[in-house]
Amino acid sequence: MADSFKGIVHSGRMVCLLALALLYFFPMAAAGELFVRADQVRVDQGSVYLDMSVWNCSGHRVVEQLADLPWGQDATGIVVYAAGPVAGQPLEEVGLIEDFPIKEVTISPGSSVSGVINLSRSFPKLSRYTKYNDLVLFWVYDMSLIQGGADAYVGGMLPFVQPGSGATRKLSANPCG
């Protein structure tokens, strides 16, 4: 019985690792003519940030509300999970209340807008980690916030990169191609 349970756990881990690998190579999510991309997780002066962008691949300009963009008021669902030798529970998220100003953001055809999510504020326990490469981030965003219509969820996964390791993620400059 114990051996078959170990086999199930091992198989489950293999499926999770395969899913993580696939998500790593497809960090961009599309729905229609707008693309949402999680560009990178970075550490700057002891704080951890998620850089995101929204690309307009249509032939016309798009106007959106700042609060509805992925870095807007609680628009993106995020889970930070410890992987590798420290695998366990997801990090606890602290709910933040932010009032974004009513501001329109214009995205020209073939260009993008970028924003930042401060992960250290939402996940205070991140400051306890010294080996960031043991952490992965899962994100989900509802494209209907910027496109209207029915819910259309997109998302992905990003591994954290250890500061000073020299490791980087190379993304194509323009996904509209």
C-alpha cells in the first residue's frame, strides 16, 4: 500500500513538472487581438516585483481603464509556490485595498503598455527566502476586463530567477510579430 501511494505521489509530481515546463515556454496569453504577458519576476533593492505588459496586435488604438489592466486593482490572481527542496504550501497572500485613479490608458496598434505588481507587499513572507530559484509564480487574468464580453481567463507560470545568477528569460520584443 505504501509503495503504491509513493508511486501516485511521484506520478503527480511528474505531471506537475511537465505542466510547469509547458507553461514556462508559453508565458504569454492571448485572447483576441490583445496579448497579456508576464515579462519577468525581478528582485530590486530587496523587494520582489512582477513586470507585466499588454500588447495591442490590432490595427486600431485601444483605450482601457488603468484599474482594469493586469497591474490594476486586484485584477490578476497570483499564487507563489515553493518548489524544489522546500516544496510545500503556497505562500500566504495578504489582501490589499488600493484605489486606482480613474485614468484611461491608450495602447497604439502594434505597441504595448507595461506595469508592475509589487509581490513583496502581497506576499510578505517572500522576504524570508534567500534562494528565489526555489519559487514559482502562477498567474491568471480575466481578459474580459479589457475586452468586455464573457469571462476569458488567460495565465501562465514564471520561475523566480536568483539575483546575481546571470540567468535571464529572453522574450521576443513584439509578440504581434
